Amino acid sequence: MSQPQAPRIHPSAVISPEAELADDVQVGPFVVIEGAVRIGPGCVIRPHVYLCGPLTMGRGNQVFSGAVIGERPQHLKYRDEATGVEIGDDNIFRENVTIHRGTTESWQTRIGSQNFLMAGSHVAHDCQVGSRCTFANGALLGGHCILEDNVFLSGNCAVHQFVRVGRLAFLSGCSITTKDIPPFVVQQRVDTVVGLNLVGMRRSGMPRADIDAVRRAYHIIFRQGQVLPVALGQIEKELGHVPPVMEMVTFIRQSKRGINAARDRDREHDLDVAA
């Protein structure tokens, strides 16, 4: 009977006695694992990574050189409370990604599964990130943000603290949002809605009829010039039987920060952007 394989740990790595590593975890040179860190099967921790507990990481995650996960939040009221980070399975964290632990307001920063965080991207304290999201290089999340599944944040864009981003939404490169982005919506520049993530919806397997219904809902909300409650009422009356449309309506009704308007109306278009 074969014996369990020991973790492959480089001799220069510094690992806390509190840490728990699955049998096949790979740990590269000069890694520091501090405190109560649990790392699941199949994870690869590359050189010069710093993992700070409390931190729980599922299976199959890859953490590239220079990443820092679980460090103290950049929050002036944080007083070393035992908050933490929870990470799911099969995520990729490229070079110099930073993910900060929660504060006492939420206690945990959470990352789902199958996300791809490219070099230099940042997830601040208390954020909740779903699954299959992509952060291009330099994308930034402020504290307490919520990202639903399949969100795409392009390079060097920024999401203001407490903002929610709906499923399959897309924020273009070097753009900023200070308000919530509804599902399927594309934003560019500063707080500017410009269209729908059609390619993302198609790739997700959404039926053509549902995509057409979402396009109709988008037109009612952003192009007809009605006040938002009236627009949402019209959508519920005409398209309330379409689940993705109601997903959009529910998101907007639950928004605390509000949503952005579509500007430059003569230049608006439904963007075929990949997500």
C-alpha cells in the first residue's frame, strides 16, 4: 500500500506550525506561510508568496510569485482582530496579486472558484467575489464590494467601495464605477453605461430569446428616458416571465448605491465584448 505523498516544500520556505497543507501541495522558494493557513489538495504556491492566516484555500489553486493573500486590511479602524480570507477551488492568482482579510464589519473576504486574477490586481477587505470572474492586470476592488459570477474587470479599472457588480457585467479598461453595475451591462470611462455584454451572454449558453429580452429591457431602462421606477414597472409587465430580465430588475431594485446612466446616447451600442 502506497504511503501518502508529503508536501513538496522548498527548504527556504518559512511555514508556521499552525499551517495545514494537503499532502500534495507544492511550495516554492522563499514562501512565507504565517498563522492558521489551510491549503487544499493540488495547490501550487510559487516563489516569494506570502500567505497570512486565518486563511482557507480550497483545492487546485495556483498562486504566482509575489502574491500576498490574507494580509491586514488597509482600514484605519482595524485593530488586529482575527478576521480572515476564504478561497474556493481552481483559482489562478498571478504575480503581485493582493487580497486583504476582512474587518469586523464582515469578518471575511471571500473568493469563489475558477477565478483568474491577473498580475497586480487587488481585492480589498470584506469583498465577496463569485466564481469564474476575470480581473485583468491592475484591476482594483475597493472594500465591501460584491461581484457576482462571470464578471470581467479589464486592465487598470477601479470599482468603488460598497459597489455591487452583477453577473456577466463588464467594466472596460481604465474605467471607474462608483455605482452598481447591473447584470449583463457594459460600462466605460467614468460611470458611463454603453451597452450589453452580448458575447459574454452567448458564451454562457443563454438562449437567443432571453438575450433579445435583455436587450429590450436595456432599451427601456437606458434609452427611453423614463424615470427608473416607471421603466422597471414596464419591464415587469412586458418581460416579467424571462428569468435573466427579472435578475436584472431585482438587482436594480435592491441597489443601495443606484446605477449609472447611459451617456453619449448617439454613440451607445451593444458591445460584443468577451467575458
